[in-house]
Amino acid sequence: MKVFYRHKTSSLALIFYFLWWVYFYYWFSSDSFIQPNSCGAANGGLIVLTAIITATYLLSLVVMILTKSWALKKDYLLFLSIVLIPVIFLTGRLFF
């Protein structure tokens, strides 16, 4: 818990990141994406936006890992693994 207290901004960003993934997962698991409620372009846009958000988080964490001291690198490696959890979960759900 000290990691999240030391990095308040990153922790707040992770909260928003996971809220986005909850919305994304809910959208596609609750059949809200079926016509006539939405069209294919909106669903594709949601997928692309999620990919952009994830890539932004991953890129910013990689930059932080490369530029910070070793003590902070361990914290950002933990954040990196936390950011990858929804991606791994979704990949596993799609293939199994």
C-alpha cells in the first residue's frame, strides 16, 4: 500500500484506467453492443480507444521505468504489471 501512497497521481490514473476497463468489459458482456443499440463503427471505435488508452499507459510507464532511479523503477514495474492485468484477462477470455 505504501507504493500507492508514494505515487498518488499514478494511483489515481490507475483507478481511471480500471474504471475504463470495467466500462469496456460491461459494454461487451452485457449485450449492449448488439444492434439496434449500437452500430459496428461505435464498437470498433470503443476498441480502438481502449487500445490507445492502454498504449498510452504502457508508453508512459516504460518511459518512467527507463528514466527513474532503481527504487522507483521497482514501483513502476509493479504499475506496469497492474496495467497488463486487464489485457491478459481479456486475451484469455477471448481465446479460452
